[in-house]
Amino acid sequence: MPDLSRAVYADLFGPTTGDRIRLADTDLFVEIE
């Protein structure tokens, strides 16, 4: 099975532990635990 980069994995399955997401057009970020 080939390895997926974090970016490809996120595109396919959504965010995972340790990923940070910017909330809309604000300067607020959330991190998935």
C-alpha cells in the first residue's frame, strides 16, 4: 500500500490528529486533538 502525504490524506478523508484549520476569514485556528 502506498504512503499518502498529509495533504492528500486530508483531501480524501478530512482533518486528522494534529492538523490545524483556519476558521473562515478570521485569524482563529483550531487544532484537531
